[in-house]
Amino acid sequence: MRYTIQTTKPQQFVNITGMVMDAVRQSGVQSGLAVVYVPHTTAGVTINENADPDVVRDILAALDRAFPVRGDYRHVEGNAHAHIKASLMGSSCTVLIEGGRLLLGTWQGIYFCEFDGPRRREFYVKVMKD
């Protein structure tokens, strides 16, 4: 399934757990895998805590300290930091499905990671049966 989202900030994490859960429900798969794939070079996907919003803030702040927007980069578009951050996060994640539900930990959520926004973005969810 293809999903479209509109990010609203230059750098942000968007919780897409509900959309991935909907894809699993619609598939009817009770046991298998859900793969989330982001086809962008300046955005990614990750699984992390979704209970405390400060975790997301801390991750973004740490990434920005390590790879600031303005750095000694040669990439002429001015978004080298976004390419680096997206590479570190990765372009896909896989979650087990058991009992028709995502097998996420109590505090885990799936996040679309925007590093060059705001933009209209897309991601894909592929649900596979065991």
C-alpha cells in the first residue's frame, strides 16, 4: 500500500504506526511481516519510543549536533545533512505480525523521519503472510 503524508517542518518525526496498523488490518494477515519502505534520499523510517515526545526531540537534536544543517559539505543543493541523517535512519524497517497485530514493544512506534521538509512525501507498506 502506498501512503502520502505532508510534513510540516524542516526536520520532524511523524508517527505512522496507525497507518501501518491499518495496512495490516486491511490485509487480513494474522501472522507474517510488515515492511515499511521510504523511497526518498532525505527521509527515512525508524522504530523508537512513542510515549514521551522528548525522545523524538532528543534524537532530532542529537542528529543536528552531529550533522548540522550548515556544515562543511560539498553537496551543492544544501541538504547534505539530510542525506546523511536519512542514511543513518535507513529507508526501511520490518515488523513481525502476530494475531493480526504489529508485534511492537509497549512503548514503540514507527516514525517517518523528515530531514528536508516540509514536503509531500510517500511511503509504502508491504504485508506478507507466513
